[in-house]
Amino acid sequence: MTKERYEWLAKQIFLAALEVHKELGPGLLESVYQYAFCKELSIRSIVFQQQVAVPLYYKGSDTGKEFYVDLLVEDELIIELKAVDEIHPIHEAQLLSYLKLANKKMGFLINFNTVLLKDGFRRRVNNY
């Protein structure tokens, strides 16, 4: 995927999240925001998968464990959605770990439970 495509998707992801936040506001369950966010991605013709299982390897060996990412956009970008009072460092560490373990270059942590969406929107990269 080209850098231009990554940046275009990043913009679309922000705009989709902004639209959801504008329509629903803060205070709802994560599952409601996930439904609405997926609807916005579909409206924008962006391909994604929900609750994607990623196998966990340790030093080249399959542990038999897996972790789940909320959304995988175009098989390249990880999106973790939250509806929490505040984003904690562990939430950001989770996203960074997912990026590294899944070997993806870009991810987003989006917390819809904020007055201003920009306060709950984080973009992180891994070897980008």
C-alpha cells in the first residue's frame, strides 16, 4: 500500500469517526459506536473486517493464543474502539502491541466517550 493510500484512509477514518460522534455524542456503549463506525466506513466504500483474530507467536513459535482487533481496514490498518472515561497508557500500549504483533504499519485508537472527538483520537505507527 502506498503512503498516499495510508494517508487517504487515515483521513477517511477520522471523518467517519467525526460523523459518528456528531450524530451520537458521548455516553453510549462501545458496541453502538462500532456499529455506527462500520456503517460510516461502508458508506465510504472502505473494506474492513470486524473482530479479526490474529495468531500470537513468540520467537517464531505459535503460542496457540490469539488476540482480536476491533477492526482491520483494508487488511492494513488496525482500529481499536473505546467508550471509556479517558484513554490510559495501557490502551495505547495495547494498540502498539497489536501493530507490532500483527506486523501492521498504522493504527488508530478512537474513544467516543469525549466531548470533543479530537481528545479521544490517537494515530500510532509501526515502521511507517
